[in-house]
Amino acid sequence: MSTKRPPACLNVVSQTFFVFVLLLKEEAACSVVFQPSFLVVSGPRASAFLVGNVSDISLTISSVTPSNTTGRLPLPSCMPSSLAQWNLSQELIGKTALLVRVSLNRTLQLCGNETECCAQPLCVGETVRVSACLGNVPLASLVIQAQIYAQLPPAGPVSDNKTVIPNQVFQPLGRCPCDLSPGECDVRCCCDQDCTPELLWLFAGHCLPGPFGGSITLAPEYDCASQSAENAPDWFPFLCVTSPSENNPFLGLFYHGQTVVPKPPPSFQAQQVAPPVPSTHYRQGEPILTTDNQYFTIPQVSLLGQCLESAPVAFLQDFEAVCVRTLQACPAAPADLRVAVRDGLGGVVTVSVVDEVTTDISLFVSSPAKLESAGAELVAERQLCVNVVLALSYTLEWRGNGLTAINLIRRTGNVTLNAAVSLTTRYSAVFVNGNVTAQPNSGNPGYQVGRPVIGGFSDSPTGAIERAAISLWQAVRDGLCSSAELRPVLYGLNSTSGCLMPVSLLSLTQCSQLRETVRSVLAGLVPASLVSRTGTPDMSSLANWTNITTVVQNSSQPAGGFNGSCSRVPAHLHIHIRSVIMGTVGGVPQKMIQAVELSFKETTWSLECDAVEGNPCVTPHLTQSFPVTSSVTFTETPISTQPPMSRFRINFTEFDCERNDVCWPELAFPLTPYYTGEPYSQALAKGLILVFFFIAASVLGTPWRQIRQAWSNTSL
């Protein structure tokens, strides 16, 4: 028996496994599922996906009702049902998915004069089941619970999706201001037309009071027509107002209505930019258009620091932009920039282009030191890029509300391409009116914040004044003072800038010459000896200019040098500009410059002998960089709002309450309204009582008795 049992057991196991495989194969061949399998909809359309082996699958739709005893839905069935108000459609997506759509086939209008309509606001309240069947066997089901309300059409005509606000001179804007939800009943808003009597009964007696709740009295209480038994004050009818009912305080008598166009809601979708509308005349800040109604663009830098290749140019707004790019390949050939632009005066202006070839490209490409440090393979792969655009300088001449000419200077050069090269392209646009070579002013007449401070110096032979810059450094590339650019000092904006000056051991052994060199470098920032008081300088008269003074600071530190160190090096220049408000023009304060002071801050420069790239204390030709800085500070002198002192206060200081402990003018201070120690009525009553006692004492006292005796003797 032991020899026959294993074959029998093996036979049973193999048959069971074969049946299980067949069941899995059948299940895999017929398994489908709805995603999602349950939907709650409030609109006339719904959709879901049937995922799995959708071949030979048929769909049926039927209306189901939960059981009254168990509350469960009946089992799925493949028997077709005639639902006239529901349409079922399907769309094959790929090989294993089916898009199932269910839509309502009836109107959702409330009953009026129509025959097919909704008798109740809840138009459709039904549970629908969609079954996926293979033959007569249901494999999956989708349950849709529909609660669809009737649509409420607008009461009046609608045109162009605009809201017309009526003229409030003749009718109030909101007869029911608490009606905030269109098509719905607002709680406690008894004037809401959307509230049915059943809903109004819920908050009856708790309606919102006053005009917000719709309780607008047509006749105000001060109107003579509103006098009644309850409203009969003693001033009626002498002080009541006789006015027609049209002059109601709840009507906007000075508001003539308007048409409001709805704005699109916020969205993360890409905004569809409408084509620009050509303007007859340009105004400041408006974009300039070309003849084909496109924006006239120049590359500019965005607020995020990115370079925008097609940024619109705004009328009468100057700008300067710097775009830095790493060259991976030679740029494309320069495009034709002779664009036809609308001048804003009814004509066309064509951009005039002048090409200039720049041989020194050190200001536009990366440092040559980086190229020299590259490997031999990198040097061998260098490629020469010809006519690369380095700078575009636009000058736009304007008059009135239009343009008269546009001139462009395009600077190009040859750049050697290599993986370490970064190209710095400069773009600028300047609007000029009249003389192109004339320098713009900084205000009229006072300075405007953000405009350059105007400096100058006097020409001794002619007596005329020529402009000179007052600048700060703008470090670029390696940050050295020799290659740093200059930027003007802008009025009202405090700023600090600096650069690096390489110094060797040999320079530190000649401290006097080093101090003069640093001082001359800093003095080059302010070559002007005068500064204009106003933003519109008079170049022929010194009356509108003030001298720039230099403050000499006494230092207790000895001027000397030892062991690679120099003291009292003027390494910082501070520009202090004092301004004051000198009146107003059209209500705008006019700011004038009162004085400008220059001061040098001294420091000690010492070499660091343990430098990483060599020891400058041992090797004389090695250099170490030291910072040279400059700053500007604006101080505004406040205007004295106190009245000037009178001659009495100047000559009789003993009566001045601010300079003496005894103040005779404030002897009766408790009787004045400025006394706040107690109520004014009590202080006045107490003061009058004191006066009464003083008069009584005077009448009943010795002086009055002597006066009566003298009077009696005289009459006798």
C-alpha cells in the first residue's frame, strides 16, 4: 500500500492545479473594472473608464432603487432597460480601456409655458447603474447617483457678458443688499427673491435689519412727509425738510452708472496674449509698435535676472541691460535691425543702423587669464566667431507724443570660441528731445529721486561752467580698480561700492607714493569742484552752484611703513550730500542740494605672508589685493514748522515759560481748556468760587472800610 499512495496523491494534486490554472486564465481573460466605480454628479454629464479586456464587452444602463428593508441595491443585471432620459456612449482608448459617457437627454428649465420641464427645483434625483456584460454575465458595474437641479435663466436680457450698473439717481443700486448668492437663498435675507415661502418661514422674525436687509425708508425722518404720531418731535414742522422723494439719501445722486466687464479668473494656464492695438499717439510707458502691429523689442533683463530676447520698449523709459551668456557655438549672423516703427504721429520711422567694429573685446568676453590657463587640447579646439554682436545702443528722438528718429549703433567684434568664454552683451535705449548731444537734467526745478547728481567745474578764462561726473565704482569681471566701470551717484539713494587694488612688497616700501596713488584713484570718482543745487543747472552763473568741500581728518596714527606695511592709507571715500526742501510746486516738494562734503577714511595695509598662492613678503613681484571703497549718504534737513520767536520772547526772557521756573502767563492755567487734571466744569466752578471769596474779602476787609469812611467824609 505504501508503494501505491504517492501516485494517487500526485494525480489529485496535478488535477487540482490544472483546474486552478484554467480558472485563473478565465478570470484574467474576463476581468474588467470601472475606474471610478461610484460617481455623484450634479450636472447633466458623467464619464468613467472601463479598464481590462474590453473585447466582446457590452454595456447596459438601468435605473435602480435601494431596498426598503435592507437599503442595498439589487444585484447587477444585463437585461436592457428603456431609459429615455439617459444616453450611453462609449469610445475605445487603446486596447485595454474604454471611455464610457453618460449624458442626460432632457431639458433642465423650470416649468413655465413649456411642456417638457422640471416641476421642482430638484429636477433629477435618480440612481443609475451601468453594467459591463460578457454575454449575459455582468462583470463590472458603475453606480451614478444624480442630483441635478433646474437651471435658472437670467431675469433680464444679457448682452456681451457685461454687467450694467443702473443710474442711481433714479433707482437704488441694491434693493436687497443682503442678496449675495445668485440663484440661492441667503439666510436671514427676507428680501431675497430666491427664497421660497418655506425657507422664509425658517428665519421668520430674524431678518437682517436696516438698509442691508432691504428695509429702506423712502422718506427719511427729517422729511416733513414722515411726520406721524410716533415721529413728532418738538422741532416739527419748523426744521423739517421739504424735499421730493427722488432725493433719497440711499440713492447715489452723484453716480451715473457704468458698464462693468468681468475679468478672467486666475489660472495656471498660459495666458493668451492679444495682439496690440495700434495707438494714435504714444504716452509715457506705452509700448512702441511696428508697422505690422507687433511690439518693437530690444533684449532686456527681467526682475528674476533672466535675459529676455524680445522685451517691448516703453515710450520715454530709458534702460540699460547686460546679458551674460556662455558661448557653446558661434552666434547666428546679425539680423537686419532696420525695422519700420510707427512714430505715433501718423507716420513711420525706420531704424537707422550704424555698424562699428570693436578690436578690444576685453569688456565683452571673459578674462584672457582663463583662456591661457586652459589645456593644450582646449586651445587647439579654438574657433574664431566673426561679427559677433557685442552691444546695441539705441537713441530714440521724440517730440510731443511721437518719435522723430531712431538711431542704432551696433558694435561687433571677432570672438575666439572656447569652452571658457562667456560673452557679455550690452543693450541700452535713450530717449532724447531736441539736441542729441545735450545731457538730460535731473529735475525741474528740484532733484528727483533716482536721477544723477549734477557736478561741474568752472572754466577760468570764460567763466562758464562745464559738467563733470560724480561717480561710484561698478566692479565687473575681476573686480580690479583698473578695469572697474563707473556709475553716477543717484539722488536720494545711499550706496556703497568698491574695487580691488593689487599691491606688491615694493609698493609698500614707498608709502608716500602709495598714499598719493590711492588718493588720486579715489579723487577720480569726483573730478567736479561744484555741484548744482537744483536739477536744472544754470551753466552760466555760479549762483545756482555750491562748492564741494573736503574734510581733513586729523589722525593720531603716525604716517609710516615697516615690514611690508603702510599706515594712513586713504582707502575709503565718503560723499555726504545734504539737501533741504525749498518750497513746493503744484503740491510736490522741491528738493535742493545744500552742501557736499568729501572725507577720506584712513587704514593700514599689511601683506599676509602666509598667502596660498605664494609669499608676497619674500617674492617682490607677487601682489596682494586690498579693497578700495566709496560710499554716498544723503541727509535731508527737516523744515522747521514752529513759528518764529516774537520780539517779546527775545527781549523779555524772564517771562518765557520755557526758560524759567516761574511762568506768570500761566497764572490762570486751571481756568483754561488746556488744564486736564479734572473736568473743565469743576475747575471753572472752583475758580469762580475763589473769585467770589476774593471779592467778598475785598468788600468786607479793611481797604473797603477805609474807602467808605473817606467817601463819607467827602460827602459831609
